Amino acid sequence: MAGDNGPALRTLIVDDEPLAIERMQVLCAEIDQLSVIGTASDGEAALRLAEKLKPDLVLLDMTMPGMDGLQVAKQLARRTNPPAVIFVTAHDNFAVEAFDLDAVDYVLKPVAVERLERAVERAVSRHDRVAVESGSDWLSEFWVPHRSELLRIEAAQVDRIDAERDYVRLHVQDRSYLMLQTIASLEARLDPQQFIRIHRSTILRRDCIRGLRHEGLGVWSVEFDNGDTLRIGRTYLRKVKGMTGR
């Protein structure tokens, strides 16, 4: 893969099989956008090295003695500026869990360099997007798991966001997608000129709202172009009515 203008991703390889690590090092050497900075043979060592080396990308085996790949990924995700994760495994039955953890990709062994290149392209795209967003105030796009792929959705395409426990559901026209994120943390990253929270469980894109309707007894709802309504939570009523300048 031809190199881009940006620096190579600092990459940590994690696998409990020495031959698998050696093969992955050979594959990574063929990809200009990767720079291997370390290897680990178990989950605990991976977390220690990740803390010390601050990799941009972790190529992570799924099944290892002790702490498995899913546990490692969960620990990494809790850190400030976590690395991107590509799972590399011989097992195809953990893909849903992997994408729920916002993994960049899920690559099956034996790994072909062309398949790894495609996964790395996604990691580079995410790395560049995070770099841009770190200099900007608000999210401009989402990458959501869908089947065995990741889909890019522009924030401006999202009509409504609903909370579902530790997940949020993004509604895009007649489709919806789940993301592992709380609605409160997501609200803090959304442009308030574009989105508004109307309920503890609901965020709306502002230009989807046609008007506000008083239902009586202090109850208000937002109304959409198709005539549907959603009730406004009392906690959020003042902010929503503030859109009208009242």
C-alpha cells in the first residue's frame, strides 16, 4: 500500500503464538502506513506496553490465556485517547462483540496482506478523523457497526438519537444503528446549533422539528413535518423553548 502524507501508525501486535507474531510483523513490514513499535504475548503485557508506548493501533488476537482480546479492548477503551483496535483471530464468532467495542475491523486468520491493508485503511481514516476532531469542537460523523462492516454516517444525516441503556440508536431516515455510547457523553460532543436534547432518552436534529405543541397542563411536544410528535421532558423544556426565543 502506498504511503500517505501522514506519519505511519505506531502499532502494537498482541498474540499468544510466537509464529503468529512473526507472521504479522512480516505483513506489517509490507504496509507503509504501519510502524511496529512492540509485541506482547498476553493481555496483561499488552496493557502495560500500551500504557508505556502509546500506540495508535493495536492488532489484537481474540483468544489468549488469562485476559482475552475482548477484555483487553474494554480496558483500552477506558483510557484517554485510546488506540484503534483491529482484531486478528482464527475465530469468526466474536465479531458482534468486537464491533460493539468500536473495533476498526475484524480480520480472520490466515491473514492476507490485501485484507490487512483494507483494515489499516480504516484505521488510518479513523486516526485522521480523530486528529481533525481534536482541533474542532463537535462531531461531524459517526462510524457505526453494521453486520461485519463499519458504516460512515455524517452527523447531518442523523434525524434522532435514542438512549438504550449503555447504547445509543442513531435514526437515519428509515434505518437505525446501535453504538456503544451513553447519550450524555454523546450530547457533549454534538453541535448544539445542530442538535438539541428534548428528553433524557432523546436527542433531535433541530431542523427536523416543525414546531412545538402545547398539550395542556404544562406538557409540551415537538412536532415533525409528518405530523408525528414526541413529548418534551420537563427538565429540557426551557432549553427547547429557547429555540423560539421565548
